[in-house]
Amino acid sequence: MDVPAASPTPSRTDFAVVGGGLIGRLIAWRLAGTGARVSLYEQGDAQGRSAAAWVAAAMLAPLAEAASADLLITELGAASLEAWPVLLSALPTPVFFQRNGTLVVWHPSDRAESAIFTSRLRVNAPASLLTGGLETLAGAALDRAEPALGGRFQQGYLLPHEGQLDNRQLLSAVAHGLVERQVDTHWNTTLDEAAIEALPAGTVIDCRGLGAKRAWQGLRGIRGELARVHAPGIGLQRPVRLLHPRYPLYIAPKENDLYVIGATEIEGEDMSPISVRSSLELLSAAFSIHPGFGEARILELSTQCRPTLPDHRPQIRRVNDRMLRVNGLYRHGYMLAPEVSAAAVEFALAQADQALSGTDAFEQWVAASKWPALFARDARVGETA
């Protein structure tokens, strides 16, 4: 799908968003929807091929992620899952969205992992997600839930309320939405810190991901690796997660027999191609779920680094009266994007209206917000960041 080209020259705007990955382009699009004049600067192209969001399975699975994520992440994910249909309906081009749940399975030799999985869910997930959100399946009930895996697993869990979308369709749809809302876009544009501070805008919102490392202490990258394969005839109806003591694999079925397969998570910012070991582990684990993947055609083996803060939580940080930063969505970008982008837009509008400039105004605004744990600041009012 073609995406419109960049605007030729910058002009004075209300908001300048720097970084046009998932969260940056959503913030720009939502701000423009309020009637604000918005510009967007992104070092990559309009398709988003250089963004961390390009290499993703885009699973919207707050309960499944509670096996490793804390309560804030699962609550943000649950709220975002409800928000996605409304957000998608406002975009100018269609995006694949599915809410058929998540199936969790394991091989008999790894059955101890199922007890670990459920115990972590009970600790990290809100009761509202657990109630009616975790069904134990065995035998024929499991086969009925996912006929493509009939007879291959003895037990499993169905998390019926979870969903997924197509990440690349979404990036394209939001790019078209930026044009529709007359955002002044500047693709393939790299800005240094001085250029960002000099942008002709009332408020600057830094959404550069790992590009903001020099400006954000503790920000680091965690490498992820994915395979995209074409596998006609398998027919999975929903994402499947395989519990394993070393690599918890997931397979996300998209449209037209496309599957996204992932598992690896590696500390470090190595952007080199995927290793032979990782490729073998991903594809072998997929084959163990369904032998039909042995005849799949490998379309792509991809790597990316996800911007991550020490607590693995996203953060919206006030730098000074003119700048804020949004970062740290880690591997949860699509799961959290609606709520994080909405919170950032509310914060940016309040800052532009000088609602945060008085004594204690920042603390009072944050305390009254929907997600107070998302917000922080670099400097006190009146100080230079």
C-alpha cells in the first residue's frame, strides 16, 4: 500500500512530534484530531520499516502477558484492548483486527510450566481479567477450541477475551490518517538534539525510542527476533503460545495464511541479522506445534530492538514547559498504544495550555489523571531541565 510522501518544508505548528514509530504517529494523529496544527519528524519512511513496531506480532494479550508483566501493564493492556476497535474505526484504511482469544499449550514434558504460568497470572493480573478470562481445556474440548491442533496437545488454556491486529497495516493506516488530518510530515529526516530544541513548534514531543538514549538515562534496547511465514492449510484461528522453560514461543495467524512466529528476547542492542540458533529454535518450535509448518515458506527473518526502561514500564516525562518525552513501551507497544497515546495527548494539551506551570500544578494534574503511574518529570517548575 502506497504511503504519501513527506511535506517539503517545515512550518510553525502547535506540536512537533519527533519519532514516527507506533506511538509517535498515533500521538501526532490524535493531536491533529483535536484541531491542533501538528508536524511529525521521522528518520525512517512512512511505512515504518525502520521502527521497532515494524517487527512485531501485535498481539493484544494483557492476561497472557501477566505471566511476566506487572499490574500496571496488564491494566493498561486491558483498557487498550477495549479502545482498539474505536481507534481503528476512525482510520481511513482497514486494519486486520481479531478478538478470538489466545490459546496456551504445552508439551507433556513441560507440564510444570503450566502451574508456573497460572500462578504468575494470579499475582500480576487484575481480578477483572481473570474472571471468565481463563478457561482450562483438555481432550475434546481443546480440539473443539482449536481444530487445527486436534489431538496434538492434551491440555491447554483458552484466554477468550484477547486479540491481535496486523502491525504493518496499522502503521500504513495511521500514515494515511496523518495526511487526512493534515499533519505536516517529514519522513526520512534525522534531527540531533539541537535541531529538536529549535523546532518551530509550541510544544515538542520526543518519541524517538532508542534514538533518545542520550537524553534519557537508563533507556536501553532489548532485541527481539521474528519469523514471518506463509503456511496455507494450517488454519489456526487465534494466536497460540507454547509454554517452554527456555523459549516461550508464540504463533500469531494473520490474514491470507501469514503467520508471525516469535520467542526470543535478548539483552543488548545488536541489530545484526537473526542467528542460525534462533532461527532453528523458532521454526523447530513452530513445527512441534503443527507439522504443517514444515512446508511453510519463509518470507522474512527479522530483528529489532525494543526501547526499554529499567522497570519495563512506559513513561511520559515532562522535560520543561516546552518539551515532553514518551518512551519505554518495550515489547508491549501494540498492547498499550491506545491508552499511552491518549494519556500523552491529554498531557501535551495540558502543557500547551500552561495548565502545568503553577506551583504543584504538575502533581495535581497527574494525581487526577487516569494513569498517574505513567508520568514523571525531569525538573521542577521554573527550573531548566
